[in-house]
Amino acid sequence: MSSPVIYTSEHAVPALPRLGLFQYLFPAEPVFDSSLPAFIDGIDGREISRAELEDEALRLASGLRALGMQRGDTACIWGLNSLEWVRAAYGCLAAGIAVTPANFAYEPTELAHQLNNSGAKFIFVAPDLVDKFNRTRPLLERAFPDTHVVLLSTLENKPFPTRYRAVAELFGARGKAEKFAGAQTDATTWMCYSSGTTGLPKGVETTHWNLTSQLQACAVACEPLGPGDKMIAYLPLSHIYGTTNALFQPLSVGAAAVILPRFEETNALRAIEKYRVKHGLIVPPIVITLYNSPNLDKYDLSCLRSVCSAAAPLGPDLIAAFEKRLPSVRVTQCYGLSETSPLITALTRAEVDAAPPGSIGRLLPTFEARIVDADGHDVPPGERGELWVRSPSVMKGYHRNAAATAATMAGDYFKTGDVVVRSPDGYFRVVDRVKELIKYKGFQVPPAELEALLLTHPRIADAAVVGVYDASQATELPTAYVTVREAVDAAAFDQEIQEWVAARVARHKRLGGGVFVIDQIPKSAAGKLLRRQLRDRAQADRDARKGTGLKAKL
């Protein structure tokens, strides 16, 4: 057998200190002016300086310890982006408590799965999600005493009456941060939940070493930011893209993140103008929204120099059109996964003109890559194949799921499931996906989870879910094919099932591509679902449905 073809980064590998994440971000001798803003609320203008963030984190750590939380325990944070979300996260880091952030759109069964699987003993919850959390409590394997449920709110806007305290009410005396060194940095500090192609979402165990290595690599290969610079952060901090590249990376280079609860066009444009934002993280649907926005010319956005798109490919035609509307901006792309902390490749503003169209950039330092065929053999240079990578940023594994961890590894290489092509000068481009995951606006939707849900409906006999691409939104839409136990009116049944599913899952898992009734789900002789065949049909059916004027609800 021939030797593996291993691609390395064109960038030099930086120093990779074995420190805990909190120590890395707040060294004993500060690197940056402690009075610089660390986070800014893009709606009301509140700021947290670097010094205030460190002080409040150490005081919150004391409060958590006083409630019995210990190093190595796990806490959940559940809510939209906010300064209180940030405070909770850094307080947990200082206390040596692992964070498992939950998608704010989760329904009780989805949240219960994450809380049960992660072993979380504490939860920070947004005030508007308290009722939903209370409905989750009967589904939990362990009790959460009221002292272990804390609101992501200020004392001023804390809802009354309530039996739960606000974050600031936990502040104790300034304590010391837990320290991690050497092999201790292999401890899990963050645990996002990522959907696999089968079963329920899995906890991705991300270690201190994973994240500090990623931040060191980003400082070398990502869009340069420095003291005083600002970036806009409306991607969910609960998603690894928002976690690493908005919650941690700006702070690591002395920049500030302007936090918004979510993307809302006017608020985003106003914040970019007001705070003179230099850089932004986006996903393709936001590019389309801004490109078509009648409000774009109402704001002075000349400060914005670059936006980096990830989570799904962005076509070169759309990039060119967007840059024409905002001549000061260059659109770049990066690529990664929850399991790689997340970035594997990145493209900077300075590299755009040299890169082939559609490029996701070059390997970050610390990453080594192979491109292999279906049999695991390395393909010749320039040919397409699945991307395998290894790096200090590759996860520790899936929490309590050794079988899933083993299935996604080939020796010390992580199998991304994405098919790529590499140019002679080191630029990568994603051309297909081995995985069956549906990518809806940056979120991963596992078909198997929706199929299992659909099969619980009394009128459905069999079901299959695939993603169909919708160019108007630059995203895939979950689309269901079902067989039924009795004759139905197709249009009425489509609406019925969409509404039924929407009441049971988070927004990104809704059947935005519609529900189609067919005679038989296509399967192989061995009973394996022929998903590619179904995807081809789904695209044709969607095009036909558009022609009739029928639209699936999003």
C-alpha cells in the first residue's frame, strides 16, 4: 500500500501553550489594556471591559462554588446572545466547570435530551424560556434545585415575581480561577451538541487544549483583528462557530465583540454603523438578506472591511453581487465543524484575489489533511475525495458515545464527511457531502431524528427526510417523503404534518421543504434508504411545486 498523501498548512505552526482556557485569555501579566471593551450590547450600548469581565467571572465562580458546583461539573446555558450569557460562560470557565450551551429554539424533549446526556447540574436560562424549562423538568433524570436555575437577566430587568435569581445575585467575593496545566488541559471545557446522521444529537467534548490551539491558529491564519477593533456577533454563541470566533477569539487578540441577540437587519446595520465594526461572521442566508435589503444604503457601513461566511457554501456570483453593493467589503469563507473546534480552513481579505472561485481557504496551522476515496485510499492531487484531518483542535470525542467516536475516526484522523478538491497552491473547495446531514442556515439537521418523529404520527406508515437546496434562501430545507395508512388530500396533509412537526421541534428542524406523499420509500434490496435518489426527486418536486404557486411554510 502506498504511503498516505498528507497535506500541511502553508502557515508556520505557532506556539501551543498547555494552559487552561481562562488562564490563556486572562494571563497573570495582561497583554492588552484592561480598560478596553471586551463585549458591547449592540442594542442598549452596555459594555463590559476586559477588567470587569475577569472580575465578574471570578466572583461568579465563587458563587457557583458556594452552591456546591465543583471543578469538572457541567452547566448548561440556554438563551439568546446577551451580556448575561457571556458572564455566565466566563464564570463557568473560571470555576473549571464545563459548559454545554443549548439552542434557544429547543423544545422540552430536545433540551431534556441534552441535559440528561451531558450530566448538567446547573442551568442559566433566559427569562422568556423559564416556562419551557419548567415543562422540561418532568423529563429530566436528575432534579434541578431552584438554586441551580439562574436567570440570564440583570437585576433591573429580572421578571417579578420569580423563584429564580439573576446572574449578578450569585456574585461572591473575588476568588481564584481553576488552573489547568499539562495533561489537565485535555479536560472537557465546552460541549456543543452536534447532530449525527443517526440517532439524537451527540455531545462534542471540546477541551482546553482544543480551544487554545484553535485560537493560536486563528491568530495566524484568520482575518486579522487587534486592540480597539470591533466585530459584530449575532451568530448564536451556543453554536461552535459563534463560541470560538465571537465569544473567545476577539478577546484573545484585544478586540471587542458587539453582541446582538440574533440577526435582525435593522439592528445589525445600526450596530455596525454606531460601533464602527470592522469584521463580521455570517452565513449565506444573511448575505442574501443584506444584498436585497432596501435599508443598506441608509447606513454608513464604510467601516466594515470583511465578512466571513461559513456553515454552508457561498457561490461566487452572490459574493460578487454583494461586494458590488458594499464596495468596502470583501467576502471570505472558512470551513469547519463542531468536532474540530471549529475551523479547519480560512480565507482572509488579503488572499481573496489569489484564491480560486468558491474557495474556503487554506489549512489552518496545526492541521494536517488527507483526501481519500470511498475505500480510504488517498486520491491523486487535484481529484475529489473525503477530507480527513488531524490537529490538536480535533475533539476529545462524543460524550458517552464511544461507538460514534470510533466510527468517525480513522486512526488519529477525523473523517469530516465532506468531499473536497484542493488546488495546487493549497486552496480547498467543498464539492459534495458524504454525510446525510441537512444544513439549514448553519444548523445541522439529522434526517434520522425527523424520520423517527414522523413515524410516531398515526397516519404515517413510513418516512424519509432529505435536504433540498433553495437558492432564494441559500440553504437546504428539510423535506419529508411519507407513505400513509389511508388516502389523504395531499395539500391539506402537507400543512397538517408541517404544523405537527413544528410544534415538536426547534425552528431549524421544521419541514420547510414540504411533505410529499408517495407510494413507496425508495430502498435498496438490503433495506437501506436510497437517500441520494430521493434528494434528486426532492429537487424536481420542489421546482414543480414552485411552478404551481404552492409554498411550504418555514
